Amino acid sequence: MESISPTVSEWQALHAAADGFYQLRPWRWFNDNCTFGVENPETHEVGYCSVLGALGDVLALSVYLGDAGYDGLQHMIQSTHYAGHR
């Protein structure tokens, strides 16, 4: 598999997006079990997203790819182990 390194401008865009995410602070109005999907316009693959941070222990945007990702995310949300950590 060919490895492609990000360009400086791609790294800058990633850092700007991460800063924007932090400034938005979506963990204040999203619970860990709220999900939404984002479609990649090039591949049409859907990434199912979960915002973490409502408990204040971690701040993150997790993305689970495709149908398998969605199924795994739903399983995690519904599991007794995960529900105990809300």
C-alpha cells in the first residue's frame, strides 16, 4: 500500500479545523450517545460521528466509517458497559 504524506497546507487545514471544533465546544450540547453522519463527496462513504466530552474527561470527535462503523457505534452506545460511563 502506498503511503501518502500530508502537505503543509493539509496539516494547516487540519489544525484550523481542530481549533474551530474546540472553539465551537459541541460537547456542551451533544451527549456522547448523539450521532450524525457525514458523506465523503468523493467516495460517498458515510462517516458516523460521535462528539465526546460531556463528562469533561476527554474532548474528541470520533468517526466510524461505513455500515460496519455505524453498527459498531450503535452496539457501543447500547452496551451496558458504555451506558454505565455516561
